[in-house]
Amino acid sequence: MFFLRKAISRLLFPLPLTLLVLAIGIALSWSRRGNKLGKALSLLGVGLLFVFSWPLTSTAILRPLESRYPALGPEQMASLDWDQLDTIVVFAGCGMMVESRPVTQQVGDSAAVRLIEGIRLYRACPACTMILSGGGPGCDLEAPYERLTNYRYAVTLGVAPDDIVIERESWDTVDQARILRDMLGDEPFLVVTSASHMPRTMALLEAQGLNAIAAPTDYAIDASTLVHWDAPRLYRLYPDARSLWRSERAVYEYLGLLWAQLTGPLSTP
């Protein structure tokens, strides 16, 4: 079910969806009966590709996700009751080390940013335990911690080995929420993940009765874009690959929220 769900959902991502519509349109254009429909689908595919690759569109659909929870800047950090916090959970995935290469090259972009933010928070709370959460098909459940990329990355950047707990049995965010419920109960904790992923994360954690405090990072919308959004920028009129990637990120999260609503994790603790 996990792999089937992933395979089907990928077809709804902007690029596969537009290519699928274009392919069907081109195929139908070769037949007499489907010629008109084929041309219409071909135009639709080109239009979808333009819309998803347009900076204005990608920002419009991604911003509601990334702005739902504020980042923990100086003001937010000062307002936290650090005496009540003992745990920082970082959604960092799980990979196996290749010893011939540096660990900094073996952690994905999003995971690296999440780990760096978790380490920043850890330095503000050195008594905290850091839970590195996330498994999947590429994670060896029996491997020692030292062979895991997320563990090695955190230790290399200064986290004490005794302060790290690895959760590697989960395959998705629903699993992570259920496992963290058993690990933490009603204990307050900081949770670090990508800003676009945070709304779904918090919804699933709260559905399990967890007392999570959002610490979003890995923003896809650049801070400079937000500051200077009202200034004229000619390049915003042109589609680009980064905007297509941002649209994909937003669609992924909206599909995840919809799936959680349809299958019950958001309503059944």
C-alpha cells in the first residue's frame, strides 16, 4: 500500500501530470475521431506546465503552508519555557553511511537543513535529548547508530552521542506521529521539519494528543522574495524550474493532507 500510494500520488505531481496530459493529447491528435480532443489536451498540458512553473503561482500555493507556523527567531526563542523542554524531534530521515565520502555529502538538502536547525536549538538547550525521526526502505533497523548518516551528521556538528535517540521504524509522517506518541506521551517538545511540511506534521501530531511546538525550517520561498515582493521584478513573469519544484512541494503536501483526511489519521487518535 505504501509503494502503491507513492506511485499513484507521483502521477498527480505537476511535471508527471502535465507530461501525461500532453502524451494523451498528442496520441489522440493522430486519430481522426480524437483530433479535436487531442489538441485541447495538448493545449491544456502546455497551460498546466506554464502555470505550475510560474513564480506567482508557485508562491501563491506554497505560501499558505510555509506561513502557517512562525520560525523560531530570537523573539520566539525568548518566549519559550526552556525549563519545560527536554526533547527536540528532528524529521531527518535515515540513510546508511558510505565511509569513503564525507557525511555532509550524504544527507539530502532538506534533511541537512532540518538537522542544522535542530542542532541550533540543541545548543540553546544543551540538556535536551534530540530524537532523529524517520526510516523507510533504505534504512537498516539493525545497523549501529554510527553507520547512520543522520546520527553521524549530528555528532560531527557537535551533538553529544548520548543525547541522540534514533527512531527509524516509521515510513511516513503518520507512522512518526504514532511512534512519537508512545515515546513522549504528553511531554512538550520541539519538532523540526520543513516549513511546507509543518502544517501536516502538526495536524497529525495533535491528532495523536501530542504537545508539539513547531520549529519550521527549510523554506522554499526565499526570505528576500517576501521582503521585496512588492518591488517590480521582470523575471517573475517567466516560468522557471525552481517555481515548478515549489509547486511540486506544495502539491505533495496538499495531497498528504487530503490523504490523511480521507483515511482518518487526522480525526482518530
